[in-house]
Amino acid sequence: MISIIIGIILTIFFLVIDIVLICSYAFLAKITFIDSLVIGLAGGIALYLCNRTFDVPFCSIKIQPVICLAVTVVLFTIAFLLQKTTPGFWIFAVIFSVLWSFIASLTVNILITENMIAFWIVFAVSFLMSISSHIRSRYAEFKLTS
């Protein structure tokens, strides 16, 4: 009976690990696409919040949400095309690797331990993973169909 319970627990544990690894691989394989998406969304949302929520005037008019969406698409396209150039790729790769690593390290620091050694170890490992994912996804093709 105990061996069946241990087997069930291990099976569930390995299924969860497999799902996490598959999702993280999908994220890391298309990381340049995701970086561009983050830039586009940040720009569009910032424009919307400044104009609508915080009431910052742009030439005394309210900007329509469709224009904010257009800004999002334009920023995404520019960021994605810049990442196809060599200098743009390295600038984006380093900046976003540091950003993703800081987010991972801060999450571990807040949720698991408040140890600065663990913070810097997680930062270093996640930075290496992120920069290698950027390099691997540099020449990846984005297919809409399989």
C-alpha cells in the first residue's frame, strides 16, 4: 500500500516537472518574440494609463484606445526587427537577460529565502539560461502552422 502511494506521489511530481519544463522550453525557445511583446505591451499600456487613468494631457486631447493598440503593434514590430540586427540583438539580449534574471532572483528571495547568496546564485544561473536562450532563438523561425 505504501509503495502504491509513493508511486502515485512520484508520478504526480514528475508530471508537474514535465509540464513546467515543456512550458519553460516554449517560453525560452521564442524569447526574442516575448521580449518584443513585452516592449509593445508596456508602451501601449503606458500610453493608455498616462492619457486615460492619470489624465496627462497630450495636446489637450484624449487619445483613443485604438491608437494605443496601434502604438503597441508598432513598438512590437520595431523591437522585433531591431532584434534581427547584430547590435540590436545583443543590446536586447543583455538588457532582458538581466531583467528576467532579476525577476527570478527577487521571486526566490521573497518566496523561499531571504539569503543574498541564494539571490546571486539564482541570478547568475538564470542569466546564463536567459542569454543562452536568446542566442538559441536568434535564428528561430516563427511558424504559424506545423
